[in-house]
Amino acid sequence: MPKVHQAADTGPGRLGRGRRVSTSLSEMNVVPLVDVMLVLLIIFMVASPMIQRGIDVRLPVATRASQISGERVYVTLRREFPQKQTVWIGTEEIGVAALGERIRQRMEAAADKKVYLQGERGVMYDDVVRIIDLLKGAGVQDVGLVTDVPERR
């Protein structure tokens, strides 16, 4: 808010301004700060769905599959699982021996102890059951199986 100062007596016959207005330099202009923050908010809102992307797999198709929402942990079995003995947690490839400990670490802080298992077409049922057993042993309460939805015409 501007401060108003009374001018000194100018004397007779001399025309003076009477009042002088000065502004305080200690006030911060927050409009540019708010503009920058809104732009950053919009950028993060647009970019956040793209960050939660895993690896590409060809999933089996199910006609009655429901959509998955919220934060999720994906474990992926690729077709070459029996030879390599590795799985994917998100975008990180790890060995089956380390799977239980990695999932246990993730589930300690998670409120929802649910993991989504996606197996590529051609993965053996025996391998899927083995991974589900490892996940349950690591403290996972629910294991969801991820499928693809058929294309509508």
C-alpha cells in the first residue's frame, strides 16, 4: 500500500503539490510466481500418466476384463522366462531369486498390497503359478491378472 507524506510548508506565493506519494520496494509481485506455478502444474498433470508406462507385451484377450485404476505394481513374465529366469517389475528386469525381496520392499510402504501380473501370450501356466506363489510369499495380498480387452467394432 502506498505511503502518503505531507510536503513541507512551501511558503506564500509558491504553488506546491501539497502531498507526495511513494511506494514501498519491499512488496513482492506474486502474479508472475502464480503464473509459473500454474504452468508447472499443467505440465506435471499432462506428463504424469506417461510416466507410469511399463514394457510392451502381447497380453491375452479377455471379454469381461475391468479397467485398472490408481497406483499399481506390475510384474511381467516374458515368453523367454524359462530360459532367462528373469521377470520385470515395472521397467526393471530382475532375477526370480530376487523377486520376493524386491516385492517385500515395495509392499512395506504400500497401503494397497496388490500386484498385477501380466504374462505374455505363450507363457506356461506352471510359470505363472510359480510367480504367484513367490508374490504371495513376499506379502502380496491380491494378485491381479492383466489381460487385454478385445477391440470393439
